[in-house]
Amino acid sequence: MSSIGHPVIGDTLYGGAGQLTDQVASNASTSKAARRKSEPERLKLGRNFLHAARLEFPHPKTGKLLQLEAPLPVELENFLSRLDNPPVTSNV
């Protein structure tokens, strides 16, 4: 993915960010002055954000098509949820 300009989040070996800065959280403030003073939340995952929801390939011996599906792991769901719904912070 890095070779086409889209490194995987968490894959620091190939140029992916080790953490994300939640810009949404920093823009949640009501005033521009408060936004400039606030620090965005750093979101760390602790693993590569890489998941195969569905794989298909022929069985190596029988040739029968194997179809495998897996839901997004909970830790990845939680990470996405934190991006979509940043915590509300007070700048008092």
C-alpha cells in the first residue's frame, strides 16, 4: 500500500503513522482561539489497521473455491468509533 501512496495505519516500517491526531476533537471547540490552544487527541492503535473482511481462493489440493469472511475486530471498530465520535473536552 505504501508503494502506491497509501501506507497502512500503524505500519511504521513502511511509512504508516504510528498514531493519528484526531483533528475532529481539536475542532470541537466553539472559538477559534480555543481551537488554537487545544491539543488534538493522539489515537494509538497498537497494531496495523489491516483487515481482510473477505477472502476467496482455490483450495491448493482440491481446487474448490474457498470463501472466508470475518467481521472487523473489536479493537478496529473501537478505533473507528473514536475517530467518528471524539471525546468532548472542556477548555475552561
